[in-house]
Amino acid sequence: MTVTRLRYVFRDFSSRVLPFALAAFVCGVSFWQTTTALEGEDEAFWRMLRFTGGEIESYDGLQDMADAADLVVHGTLRNMRLGRTVGRDMSVGTVSFTVVDVDAIEMIRGETRNAVQVELTIPWRVESSADVARMADLLPKGEVLLFLRHKQDGVGGYRLVNRAGLWSENKGGLRAPLADAQEGARLGGEVATIASVVQLAEYVRK
């Protein structure tokens, strides 16, 4: 297992995400409405959570990721709500966090007696719970596989080990919707013959 610990760097926040979000606000069009009109609902949701930068943890493959995770859960997502915000006002680098409940179908690695709650990063400042409620309307309903790290601060319970720590299905097959293209392609090649979240859960169980 190779684990590289780096700090998250939101390198393109000011040039890509912030101007888009501000333009949408000024024009009276919400970010989620814009992405939904251009793409399917699942893609619209994942797009709002994507950003570029270094990873806190990186792995050679999914088996290594599963070995290192505190919890690997096969389940579905529900009840998205506003968590904490880091940064000031609309300054570059300000991010908000939401907390999502996981309805566990099966614990693949690790175990917990508590409800599984996962903190997800939104790469800009979310102003209100009403905004998160609108985002929650787009919350994908399909099954996911989550590779989780227990959070020491107690807020949200768990976080993804990295952006490739969440896998879902769409019409194109299995994917890590939050990972950048290069990392998604690298890990996707490892499981190219696997077509579903259920099969991926069996793969990392071994």
C-alpha cells in the first residue's frame, strides 16, 4: 500500500467554480438548475461536488484502498444537510461541507454500531440550508460503494478516504464520479470487467 498525505489544494476554484456560481446567482439561475438542464440528474449532483487538487490519501489500487479504509459500505444515500463551512465569506478557498446519511445494505470491511454519516465537500460557500435542500433533491438514489475514514473531530462521522472513495453506477457502467479523469481511468481499468456496485463490493471483500 502506498499512502501519500498531501493537503487539499483548490487550484482552479477562483478561475472555474466561483465565477460560474456567481454568474448563475447574478442571472437568477441556480447552479443545480443549470447543470440539470445540461446533464442528467445524477451527473448534475456529482458535478457540484467535484474539484481539482491533491489528495489527502492515495492508493495503488482499490484493494489497497479497502485495506486502509476504516469502513467500506455498500448502501444508498439520503438526508443531505448542511454541515460546517471553512473560510470567510466568498473568499477563494472557502468550502462548505454537507452531511449525508448512508442506508447500509452491507458492511464490506469494518463494522460500526452507529448510523453511518458521511461528510462531503462542496467547493464553494453554501449560504443556507435551503440551498442544500435543493441539492438534496438531486441526491442519486442508486446504490453506492463507499471507502470511508473515521473523522476525529466528530463532525459527520466519516469522510471519503479520497475522491475515488465513492463508486456508483450509471448507464455507462461503474465509475468513481468524484475522481478526476486520470485517477478515475486508472482505477477504472482495474475493475474494467466489473459492471455493478454489487460486483465491486464482492471484489474488494476478498
